[in-house]
Amino acid sequence: MEDYRRIADRIAADIATGRLRPAQRLPPQRVFARRHGMAASTAARVYGELVRRGLVVGEVGRGTFVRAARVPTGRALAEPATTAPVNLELNYPSVPGQSELLAAGLASLLRPDVLAEATRTAPATGTPAAREAVAGLLATGGWHPDPERLLFAGNARQAIAGALAAVVPPGGRVGVERLTYPLVKEIASRLGIVLVPLAMDEQGLRPDALAAAHRSTPLSALYVQPTLHNPTSATTGEERRRQLADALRSLGLPVVEDRIWAFLCGREGGRPLAAYAPERTYVVDGLSKRVAPGLTVGFLVVPEGRGDQVAEALRSGGWTAGRFALEAAVRWIGDGTVERLVTVKQADARERGRLVVEHLDGFAVRADPRAYFAWWELPRPWRADPFVAAAADRGIAVTPGPAFAAGGGGAESAAAGCVRLGLASAPPTELARALRTLADVARTPP
């Protein structure tokens, strides 16, 4: 009997050359075995090998399908990692006139005397001007962070990593929403941290789920996105935030609160958890979504007395912000550039949300009208992987729901019929065409 791995190699070659296309269904194992004159057990090993290589995906009761060629999802959400003409995985908002606004703010930095200062190194505490400017930028709903409790990272992802490295020991357990930001999973893996998925409802994380998980096996911290949660766009109400803060206080847990998308809500996005539990909340924010991904700064507001610990984690990880980026941020905030960009991007997000409503009407799509992303529960019998493959075959990259599932198991199973659409990066006309195409795909059973 020919080695099952060589048979798998031939099928892999057919996938690589396009003879077997994304979303194409392989024959049932018993049919495959009969066609190739092999035992059913050998056919099962061939299919198992293809699954192990990430070339196919099995759907219970439906069959085995060719997957689209993919790279690690965390990377795909952070940098161009697909050749698809329309990328709805990346989610970096950009608006007309953005470059002109940013260039004007940088003009003063080009003076040789100013540039010499701006190209020096900066500590994790940044500069006094940066602390004052960012404290004013982050102030919302009666909450105004103390400038002396601000630290700076190269971007918000590094701020998350610095906060987790400072408060969670290797091997520690961190509670997260059952669906969470995929790059947090990568950060946790690199830091040796175990993520514990927690139940959610329409308002986000449930405090009782947090308490139950901590009672079962103690947690070291919590990571949460209460405002425009990625990927569902849920926003936690004020009363729920109070309940969550009370639970954290009673359990003695620190929390890393990710507010990277909260700027789209303005003052309607709710006060941060730091307004309710300042002694245990690490607030993460940044400029990448407000301004641009290529020249950005991550912000981290830390509880009183915790600055040295987190600053050391940022320095050790090489995650501190560059001085030039800090100086640019101070100018953009001070001259109103950031405020103008935020206003335009809030309107842009609403318009893109309108396109989702228009072109995906009749489907089960969850999308806050202020958000730059949408969570789509696909119509049966579609599942995430075959749908992603079918979309890729039409030149559109979307993110499968299981990429956001924390801890696998039930979370991954619940997300297996969903995809996330990133609305920010594609030009509006391309986005509209892509949404129409995806709707057509969804209406055609695989």
C-alpha cells in the first residue's frame, strides 16, 4: 500500500497548482477510498494529514473542503499579508486630505534645531508636553487621566504587551472575552500567558463569568474591550461597567482595558473602567486608528504607584515610543489635526456602516453604526472556512470567526459559522462591490 503521506502530497500539489480550488469539496472518504483502491482507514489518514497541514477543513455532516491559502491570522490583521485585491482583514482607516493635514503639523519638526531634539531617545514616560497633550486627548465623560500616570509605547499592541508583562507572571491566567482581539492571543503566547475565555452577552463581558472563572482557578488579570468590542462591536453600558469594576475590586484583579476604537464613539462610548476602579485599571489607547498606522504612539494610563513596574516592562521588551513620534503627536494634538481627523473618521465609519446595512440586508450581521467592522453570522449551510476560501477565490480577504475565539473549544465552535468584515481599509466603492459579491456568495450554497 502506497504511503498515505505521498497520496496527501499529490492532493497538496493539486491545491497548489489550482486544480483543486478554494472551497471545493473533496469526495467523501469512503468514495475516495473506493476510487483509489485503498482501505477506508488509509483514506482517513490522508484526509487527516491534509487537515494537519492546514490545506483542508472538515465540516461535520457536510464534508471536507479546500481552504484558501492563509498566513497566521494575527499577522493578517496587522500588516498586508494577502494578495487579494480587496482586503477586509486589515482595518486601518484613512480619509481624503489626511496626508496634507499631517504634513502641515510636521513642518516645524523639519527645522534643524527642532529635529535634533526630536531624534533623541525618549524614556517610557515620554516628555512633559506629550503627557499633557495625551491626557487631554483621552479625557472623556468626567474622566481626566493624571498626566504623571501616562506611559508611551511604540503602538497600542506594545502597550498591551507591556501592561500584561508587568502584571501577569509567566504561566499566569488572564481572563478575556470569549471572542477577543487575535493579536492578544499572540502576545499571550509569547509571554507564556494562558488566556481564559469568559462568557459574553449583548453588552459584552459578564461579571458573573469573571467571578466563576476566578473561583475555579485563580486569574492573574483581565483583558477587556468595553467600547466597540472587536469583533462584535458591542459596547458595555454604564451599569454593567460599574458591576464589572465592583467584581474586579472584590476579586482583587487588575484589568487591561483596550480603548483603541473608543474614539469613534466620542463621549457616547462610556467612561473607561479607570473611572470606576482607577486603582486597578491599565488603560490602553493610541494614535494608529485616529491618525495613521505608520507613524503612531501607544498610550498607557497606569494605576497610581505602578508606573515604574510597567515602564521597566516596556523598556525590557523594547516597546517604548520613539521621540520623533512623540513630538509629532504633540503637534498634531495641539494644532487640532487629531480632532479634525477623528470627526471625519467618525462620519466615514457611519457611511461605511450604511453600506453594510444596504448590501447585507436580510443577513444576520451585528455592527454598531459607529464601528469600522461587522460580525456576520453566515446563513447555513455556510461555515467560516469554506466561506473565507470562496471569498478569496473572488479576490476578497475576510477574517474567519474562529480567529477571534479565545481558548478554542466552545468559543471556536460558536464562531465557526461567522466572519468579521473590516470596513476601514478598502475605498468605499471597492467596499460596496465587495459587500455585494459576498452577499451573492452567501446566497449560493457551497
